[in-house]
Amino acid sequence: EKASAGEAALPLLPRLRALGPGLAMSSATGTVTVQQPLNYRAGARVQPTDGGQLEEVFEPATGRVLCKVPCSGEKEVDLAVQSAKAAFKIWSQMSGMERCRVMLEAARIIREQRDEIATMETINNGKSIFEARVDIDISWQCLEYYAGLAGSLAGEHIQLPGGSFGYTRREPLGVCVGIGAWNYPFQIACWKSGPALACGNAMVFKPSPFTPISVVRLAEIFTEAGVPKGLFNVVQGGAATGQLLCQHPDVAKISFTGSVPTGMKIMEMAAKGIKPVTLELGGKSPLIIFSDADLENAVKGALMANFLTQGEVCCNGTRVFVERKILDTFTKEVVKRTQKIKIGDPLLEDTRMGALINRPHLNRVQGFIKQAKEQGAEVLCGGDLYVPDDPKLKNGYYMRPCVLGNCKDDMTCVKEEIFGPVMAILPFDTEEEVLERANATKFGLAGGVFTRDIQKAHRVVAALKAGMCFINNYNVSPVELPFGGYKFSGFGRENGRAAIEYYSQLKTVCVEMGDVESVF
């Protein structure tokens, strides 16, 4: 059976569902091929008018090539930007309530097609279908949230002396560029497009070349929902395409999710055009477990903080600081739970850990574990390659989740972002000591604390130099709350009302009701 990526498994799944949900999902692995174009411009899928090399796109679960995608060149990037610019003229003049209705319809379509979109995401990303469905739920919730804000965007009226007054207008920026990461392709596209469109902007989105498939479905959904054609365009490609977008004179703003080195380059390019940027970069976040924590809850929190999406999450709490008096008990329980994580076909309902994104990344994570052992860390469980029994999965990019003990703060595995299923456990003795160690990093994306002492919890998170902190939970992503980092983890915020500030600008108008007071 084959299905084009445009409907990526949409025609396939209804027929498979008749055979039962378990069989439907397992049968989909290794069957989907991509035939339709993955660029989207002016309300339709298109082949890029120019471009460079073809990028191979893999199915992580099987190692199969799903398709080869042509990277977009200068002409295609310009056509996409011009298409967005034309649509912006229409969209920006609509009322907030009009935009609200269109965005609510887009959210409704996503909610209705949740399983199909999640399947598409799993096939291209490798994460479990269980997780992918959560991602899609967060996506439509994001659009609903910003639809709700669209109608309430307003300025202020300020009374001045003598009957004069001033007011402010909140206005859109224009054509915004979104550059996404491969770990949450569809969700990140919604996180960026939701506030952008609510504020009246247009967007050109470039997904990661590793995961180009699902974002095009989002573009189609926006068109189906009623946005002006061209309001949300998709261009495909790697660094060269991204550079063309960042340097385009008609681009007003850039929002990037990805690595620190790439974020630095984007900031440099944006500076030449005085373009505002939002950077959501990497992390090496601390998770602090105090001895008075609910142990069961803390163990679950540590697993959530390290092993979601095969550990490929920027805000993961990969430095797990455990108060020494519970170190052995906590470690033993974490290892036991980690060894029980079901690895395998990500489209099976009971799988909890799928495949890493590609072979080079898997090798990189393996290299970190090898180096950790050389530097004196102890592999308490996992860390080795995993080969599922199913023969069609034998070339997939699987490994067993890893817990490292005997870790020290100066080890590479503790200092650098691994971006894989690797947890480092570090003992501590005092609150003052653990805070100093937790903050001793160039990153500042997230942090977490588990304790029954609520005063201590608030005291600790107040002292953590991180933009997103968790108390007695980890890696929850409510769209109502701002998300973003400190230090090298970037700046700007996604989600919440805060994102509105980064996708709009204020105009001040001063109205004189009497004669001008002139000094001349």
C-alpha cells in the first residue's frame, strides 16, 4: 500500500482501521511513500522553481527513504515571500474576530484529523504514536488559544491636558519567517504560526529537512479554514534556504527553534536587516530531587524529564541532582523503571520509545555514552543499540534509554547537550550547593524541583537561572504559559500572552485638540 504525503496515510488508514486499531498502526510502518510536492505557495503544493541538491528524508523506524526533497533556492524563497506579502495585505485588514473564526476552524480540522496527522508525524519523526497524538492536541489547543486572543488585541487610550489625548495601536509586523526543528515538527509550526496569524501577520515556514512532511498538511488546513491564499507558505531546505529567508528584505521577523550555533548565525544575519528574532535554543537543564520529595512522583518526573521523544527535547532535565540520603533508593527505582520502557515500532499503541531521528544522530548519542564511560561515569542501564524483533525494523535507529551514575559536573555528558535518551545522576548535600551547581552552565532553558516543602520549592525556582521551571512535574507544555530561555538558551517567548509582544509592534498616536504650542 502507498499513500502520498499530502494525505500521508489519510487514504490508507481508514482501510486499515477496518482491520482493527492495532493492526492498522503496525501495518502503516514501512508502507508510506511520499509522492506529492512538499513546498506550499499561494494556497497549493508546488515544486520549487529553483533549488539545489535533493535531501533524503528517512522513516526513523525502518531506515527507509520516504522521499527526496529539493531544497528551495533564491527564486522560490522570493516567490513564497511575495505570496505571503500579498496575503498579508488582506489578512492584516481583517478584524480580530474575523481572524479568530478562521483560526478556530483550522483548530477544528486539526482536532478532527488528529490521528492521521499524528501518524504522519510518527512516520517521519520516529516518536511513539502515543506521544504524537499529545503533540497534535497541543497544536490545535495553541490555535484555539490564539484565536481567542485575536479578537481582544487592543491598544490604550491616554488622556492628555486640555482635552488632548493619545492612543496606541497594536499592529502586525508583516511577513514573519518560522524555522522549525525536527523533534516537534507540527507542534512548533503551530506555536509559531498561532500568535503570528492572530496578530495579523503572514508566515513563510521552513521545517527541518529531516521532517518536511507534516507542516505542509498544516498549510493545507489553514487554506481549508479560509486564510487568504499565500498567508502560510512552506519552503523546504537546509542552511542555504534558511539563509535566503533570513536575508530577504521583505521579511520582518524571524523565529527559530534549534541549536545554539545556528541561532548565533541567524542572529548575525538578522542584525544586518535590523530584524527582530525569537530564538528557542538548546539546554542542559537541572532537575533537583530533594530527600523529602514523593519518591514515586520524583521517579516519574525524572523519566518524563529525560525520555520523551527518545530524549530529543531541548528543555529536558538531563542533569538529575539527587540529595545524597535518597541517592541509592532513587537510582535503583529509576533504573528499574527505565529498563521497563517498551521500545520498538512507534506506530504500535503500547510502544513508549520509538527511533531516534537518523543514523548520524544515533551515532552522536552513542559517542557521548562512550566518552562518559571513558571519563569515569558508570552505565547503570541501557545505552546500547536496540534491534527490534520485527524484521522490517532492523535498520531503524533504536537504542535503549540510558542512565549514567558516578557522574561529575566536569564530565562532557554533564556539560553538553546530548539530545538523546541519556540521564546523568549527580548527588548533592545542601540546597546552596545544588543551586550553585545547577546554575553553572551556559544554558538556561528549564529547571525542575521535587519536594514536599512548598516554600523550599518556590525559593529554589526563584534562584534557578532558567526561563521555564517546574515544581513537582516536568515537561508539561500548556499553551497558556510562556516558553523560552535565559542565557545561551535564547530569548523571546513562545506561547501565552507574552508571544503577542514578539509578533506585533506598538504605534503611538498623539492627538492635539487645541492650538499647537510652538516655541518658534
